[in-house]
Amino acid sequence: MIHALLWVCLLAQTQSAEPPMAPELLTLLESAQDAENRRDFDQAIAEFRKATDLAPSVGIVFFRLGEAYMKKRDYAGAIPPLNRAAELSPDSLAVHQLLGFALLAEGYAARAIPHLELVHENGALGIAQLEAGKPAEAVASLEAALAKSPDDPDLLYYLSRASTSLSAESLDRLLSAFPDTARGHQAVGQNFFVMKMFLEAAKEYQEALALRPDLPGLRLELGQVYAASSEWEKAEEQFRGEAKLQPGNAEAAYRLGDALLKQGKMKEAAEQLRRSDSLHPDMPETLYSLGRALAASDPRTAEHALGRVIEMEKESALAGQAYLALAGIHRKQGETEQAAREMQQYRRIQALNDRHAPTKH
Amino acid sequence: MARTGLLSLLCAFSLLAQVAKPKSGPVFQVSSLKGVDFVLRNSPTSRKYLMETMPGGVALLDYNNDGLLDIFLVNGGHVRDPMRIPSSFDRHDPLYWNRLYRQNKDGSFTDVTEQAGLANAGDTNYGMGVAVGDYDNDGYPDIYVTNYGRNILYHNNGDGTFTDVTAKAGVAAGGWSVSSGFLDYDNDGKLDLFVTRYLDWSVEKSKTCGSERPTYCPPGEFPATTNILYHNRGDGTFEDVSVASGIAAKKGHGLGVAFADYDGDGYTDIFVANDATEQFLFHNNGNGTFTERALDSGAALTSNGKMLSGMGVVFQDYDNDGLPDLLVTQLPHEPYVVFHNDGRGTFSAQELETGFGALSGKTSGWGVGLEDFNNDGWKDAFVVQGHVFDNVEMYDSSLRYREPPLLALNDNGHFEKADAGSDVPVAGRGASFGDLNNDGWMDVVTTSLGDHPQLYLNRGGKSHWLTITLRGKRSNRDGYGARVQVNGQVRFATAAGSYLSSNDKRLHFGLASAETADIEIKWPSGVHQILRSVKADQFLLIEELVQQ
């Protein structure tokens, strides 16, 4: 049905500018159409090709030949007749749409872009722009396409790729143009961090800090580098600096609290974790660490914090850890039955998570 | 807590309070051992056979009863690259022998391996660890060597020689044995034997991990296996009771082992440090069977619920509350874990509270001891360190294959880093603890891959001490399993613990400023023995009092 409507529509578009067709040509086109309906695309292509010989200046005939190739999934074969159709019928949106698809399918992304732009085919256009090395344009096109089809996994995939590519491009520009700026060192530091080259990462962040000691976020990131290499005293120093720089930053308070916790400074850790919780309530990681920090000194408050983790996390690995910590608190207080109940929950969640864990190889 | 225990504890605290805190400065003088030319030959290959990064054990024992500690060192073997099947490790070649060094009166050592009959370790055996115990109660310490291959029990003939009695004793085990130890689990006065095993591994099953940078595979790449418990029949033979006792019911990746009666029921329990699986705490049911209780007791996981890559372990009371605690060493990115014994048969992971969060986390710990190195009345921690991967720097630039050891002094239950006397990094593995020069101050001998053993000779100080040798009568002659309390401090008599290694069986106590000590012993036989106002600064032999 859609195909028939398109055919009528295309016919109307192309015929408007072209002379009336000879009866012999119409017979060939009908025969080709019949073959196409039978999904005998080779026959249809042969008939359409004869038709192009009879009418070398009729755009619709070249379009139909190109379309038959497309249906056969022979995109390379489709490009020459569609190119000719575009020359003969430069205003035909259908021709540009099909030609854009064919070029993109064959890897000619840059050549596909003007055709897809003409027909506002944002999804395909975004993909072509991404493949042609224009990630910024690709992000805009793909976001426009996603506004119409928000749940399209292909579009989401390409948007993610385009965003990554855009990020890399921006980073390349930053590093080539401004390598010795704080942001330059920060960016290099981030790369080293991802590659687990912690010593190198720390060095870059230190250079960034020397240039702009008040740049928000730098100390937080440097602290995380130290934390990843278990250098908790150095991590604490950086997180403390960030928390001073950004007293309203819940993450800085959380990270500082966690670094203190790792060093066994439970009282001060609890203070920072409470502060983080007040700045950004209901963060499960903050509450879990708070529960651990208070387990010995204030078991009831610790229980409450861990209980909140379980409420929020339900059956995640963190919820399992919270049950385990609760069991420890009860065990220490001689509450054997409660400890056993929490351990039962811990085991249940462990079994669930083991089942869902990806297998090796 | 029992009334007597509480009184002793109060007494101990009042004595300890009089002592000034230790001054900073190196605790040990670090050197090679004079006369010891041993090199731990692990034979690293491009194939990264897992065993080549795991040896080797060291034992401090007085094999000839001359009052001086001697040293037994376990060698690895020659590993071909690639290995042939069947594999041979060229242990007939003196380069790869285990070695026994007798201590001379001047503190030097003489290699007595060949004359002692210990030269042939078996070509098909790649050496791992050592346990020491007088299994036949004849007064001379016997040696058990673990291997990838077959283990060997050497009976001490009492004349400076040993005889391989493995076949008769029936303790060859097989597979890949790691740490081992003698204990009397049924309190029958005869030492039994526990052996940890690491993996179900063979050359055929071996694989290399890492794509561009080949390295050793994690244990999870190979099937887990069971540990072994041998019951001593008392006639020179042992019975494998692994299945009957319940020990074989649990499969793991066992590396370290340590013994103590953690719940005070009079029976020795067993803790196995497992790599990348839950730790095992085998509770001794007192009827020849064990129940694995680590998870429910709180001694299986770190405080945030993670698996440990458990390697070395020591089972002693670090906070002077009279209950044995656990210190388990492991790989980086998680601290070494202290499982504090909370009483009632339960533990809590307190690696953060005790300071190990700040002390470890970047390092890989193997051999470990809790000994009072500064004689202040608190047991300190010593850990020999070094990563598993000899190319770890390529994976994580903040880590190192070779690391210096960790010495952490105990300040009222909190550990703080101290100067061990050497920052020289080594690929440390085994560690044995004992008073090598009989000066009342604990020393350490460590092993490291591809290297000579190192001696950490304690520089000493002014505090008082007491060192006790137990002689069981109804109990096993070594007194293993006895609970000995001195001025409120408790030690559980054992030579096992650490990693692959066996410690000086004498029990050492730092007495701080106390010039006398009250001693209370609970022997495995049930005999309760008390000695009052014993003079400090002496080596004391205590025989089990048995009513005629």
C-alpha cells in the first residue's frame, strides 16, 4: 500500500516536469512492475534498463531502475541510475532520499550528506555525518531524530558514538592548541587515570593544580587517582581541599568521608558522610559508608543508614553488602538470631547477583 | 570473661601503662645470613606457570637440640620453558636442593643438607613450604615439606640425620600443596597434620592470562581443590581423615593456614587463607569432625563484603583481650584484614579500625607474624611483601613487583608503620619468626624469589621479656595447642602460621617494665598450670604437670 502511494506520488513529482510517455515505454514499465511484484528483481532490472534505453531523459525511469537495485540490496548498482535520476529530476525528494541511502550504505558518507539534508532524513544524516568525521553535526541530527523516535536503539547507539567522538575531537583540539594549560594537563591526567597509569595521572593533575589551584574539580579528580592506588592520606588531602573549595559539593564530602573511613578515622569520617548526606540525601554509597563508620560507635544509627541503603537498592550488590554489615553489627551485640536473618538475606542477594553476573570467556 | 581472666587483664594493663612508648628508629639490622648461600630458585618462564611465583618456605627449628635455632629453606626447582610432560624440576641438581643450615655458636651457619640426608627433594617435586613438629614425641623436631608433586615427611633420627618416611607415614598428598602445619586436633597427645592445597592444576591444564602482556592467571581460572587433614595413629603412620572430618567438604584455593582455639572449647580450630574465595574457619566440633563457619562467624570476607585474595595468615591475640584474632595478608587494592575475635565464636573485620587501611592497600602481603618485636607487651605485625606478577608495573604503574617488608608496631591495638631497617624491595614470600641469637628479642628470616634469604636481626632494647618452651607429657611434647597467658597476654602454642613457613616453637612475651611474670597454661590435655612471680629475661622450660 505504501509502495503504491509512493509510486503514485513519485510519478506525479517526476511527470510534472517531463514529457508524456510512449505506449511502448509504458508496456515495459508495467512488465518491470509485474516482475518486481513477483520479487524477480533481476527481471525487473532488465526491463527497467530497456526502458532507460527507450527514454534516456525521463527521470522516473532511472529512479525506478535504481529502486529495483535497492530492493535487490545491490546498493552499488543503484547509485548510477539514481545519480542520473537526480540530474534529470533535481527537485525529486524521493530520488535524493534513495540516493542518500544508497551512498551511505556503500560507505560514501560525505557524498550522501547533501541528499539526506535535502529530505531532512535526520537519523541517516546523523550517521553519515558521524562516519564523515563531523561528530558535532551528527549529535545535532541524531538528537533531532531521537526527538521523533525516542526509543530507537540504533539512534541511541549512534548518538552515543557521536558524543564519544565529539568528546575525543574536543580533547584533541584542547591538547593540540593548549597543551600547557590546566585543562590540558587535567585532560591528559584523565586519560592516564583511565589507563590505570596512576603515577602519570597524578603528575598531570599536580601540574594542572600548580597552574590553577582554585579550579573546581581538579582536587576531586586527583584525590580519586590517589584513592585508586590506595594512597588514602594523599587522597584525603585532595578531597579536603576540594571540600573547602566547594563546601556545597556532596561528592567532595562523600569522597573525603570515605578516605577518612579507609584510614580508620571513623569519627571524622562519619561527620563528613553526614554532611554529604545532608547536601545530597539518599545517596546509597554515602549511607553505606556512614553505616560502616558508625557501626562500632553508634550501632543504632548505623543500622538506620544501612536500612535506608537496602530500601533504595533492594537486591543490588550494595544491598547485599549492607545486609552483611548489619549482620556484623547484630553479631557484635550478641543478637544472634537477627544476625542470622541478615546473613540469610545476604546469601539470597549473593545468589541472585551470582546468577546475573556475566560468565567468563 | 572468666574472673581470673579479667584480673589478669587488669594486671597486664597496669603493668603496660608504666612503659614509655617505643622510640622511633630501625627495629632490625638487616643482613644476609653468614654462611647461608641459598638462593630461592623459582625459575620464571615466559609461559607464566602459576607455581613459579609462589615459593618458598622457611623454618626456624632447633633440629639438633643444641639450643640454637637452625634454618631450613625450601627451594622451587628448575622449570623448563615450556615445560615437558612428564615434568621434571631437576631437584637432584644441588642448585635446586632444599637446604638445612646448622647455626654455629658464633651466629654463623653451616650447610648440613647432605649429611642430614635432605639433599634429594625428588625431581618431580616443585618445592613450596615447610612444617615442623615432633610427630613421634621423641624430642626431636621432624620436617614436612610441601610440593607441587608429592610432599615429604622427614623423620629426625636424633643424630643430625633425617629419614624420608613419607611412604610409611602415608602423607604424600599429591596435587599442589602449599602451607601446612602440625596440630593436635583431637587432643590425643600426638601431632596431626594439616595441608592446604591451592588449585587443581597441572602442566596440561596450565594457561597464560593477559593478551598483549602475558601474566599469571588468577586462581578462578582453575578448579578449586580440597585441603587435607592427616590423623596421627601414633605408630609412625597417618590416616587421611579429610573426608571423615568434614575438611574435604569445602573446596577452595588454600594458601595459608593457622591454628588456635578461637572459642575456648579446648579444641584447636583451623583457619585457611583462601585466594579469591571465602576464607575457611573450620570449627573443631571436638568429636573428630569440623564445621566450616567463616561466613556466619564473620571471618570470611572483608568489612565491605569482598572476597580476600588471602595468602598468609596468623592466628594470635593482637589486642590482649585473651582471644585469638586473625591477620590475613592479600593482594593490593584491599588492605590486609584483621578479623577481631569478638567472643561468642564471632569475628568482625577490623582492617580499617586497626590501621591496616592506611598501612596496606598498595602492597601484596605473604608471610606474616604477630610478635612483640619491641617487648612492650603488644604484638606487632611484620609482613613480607611483593606482587604476584613480575610485570605488574605494566598493568598498574602505581604497583611494584618488589616491595620492602612492612613492620607495624602495635599501639594499644592500633598499628602504625615503623622502620624495619630496610627499604630494599624484594619479591618477598616466606617469613619465619624466632629469636635467632637468643637475646630475648624476636628476629625474622624471610625468603624472596630469585634471591638469598634475609635476616632481620632485632636491635633489642631495655624492656623485659620471657621466652617459654613447653614440654608436654600427656599433651603432645611440643605443647602445640596450649593457651599460654603471661601477665595478661595470650599466645597459642603453634609453629604454624605465616605463609609456607614454620616459626620458632618457643613462646615469646614482651614484658615491658615488668621484672616478673605470672604464667597460666591450659594444656591441650586439659591440665591447667599456674606459675607465679617468674623472673623475667629468661628462657624457661615448662613441663606439663601430670598427676601420677
